[in-house]
Amino acid sequence: MRKNIHPDYHTITVVMTNGTEYQTRSTYGAAGDKLNLDIDPMSHPAWTGGNQQLMDRGGRVSRFKKRYEGLGI
């Protein structure tokens, strides 16, 4: 195996959007750096179950619903 090809793996601090912090190991930055998140599981709709909108481009969603309306889904 080749030597000195792997990045340095060290401890960093991750700062969530609400200000909470936790320690983890990463190849990001240098040892002791802080990683400030713009999006995290506490605030992003993908994790919090926020509103979801379907884009009906060209009537695809309405055609799908019309085609399968009798299946009881």
C-alpha cells in the first residue's frame, strides 16, 4: 500500500443551526476547527416533515392521478 496518500483524520467541532455543538472525527479542515452547518436535521424539511409541493409540469401529476384513481390509493 502506498504511504502518505490518506488525508489527516482528526477531531473537529460541528455547530448545528440552533447553536448546539458536538465533537466528531473528520478530514475537514485542521484539528480543532469548527464546521458551522447551514442545514441540519433539526431545521430541514426533509427531516422535519415540512410542507412538500409537487410540481405539475405538463400535467404529469394530474394524468397519473386520473389514470390510477380507481385503485383506491
